[in-house]
Amino acid sequence: MTNKTEVKEVGFGTKTSSQKSRLINKDGSFNIERIEQSGWSYTSVYHALITMPWIRFNFVILNYFIITNLIFASHITALELKD
């Protein structure tokens, strides 16, 4: 008598519970299709910063630093001129 042991998949498996199709194809590629994105994904500052090229990221950070310092300096100058 030989007992065949079934190899169980670890992780999230190869089939979803509500569908009859495989989640992972036999070649290892994923069988997932993104249908739509929410409107917030296009306005996400975090997503925009992590997907932009490094040179543009450095330029954005430098501009943010300069603009913030100019605003702070103008407030300090305005307060000193009042006295």
C-alpha cells in the first residue's frame, strides 16, 4: 500500500475562493488584472515622490526648502519692520 501525500501550497495559494480560475499561472506569472484606479491615486503626493526620477525628486525637495525658508524669512523681516 502506498499513500500519496499531497503537496500543499504555502502562502496565498494558487486558486481564489470565489473564482474557479488560478491566481498564479502554471508558469509562475500572476493572473491578476487591475480594472480601475481610484481618483486619489493620481493626486497622491507620496506616490508622485517615489515614482519620479531622482533628479526631479532632488529638484522638488530643494525648491520646497528654498520656498519654505523664503516664507519664514519674509515673516521674520515683517515682524522686525513693525518694531
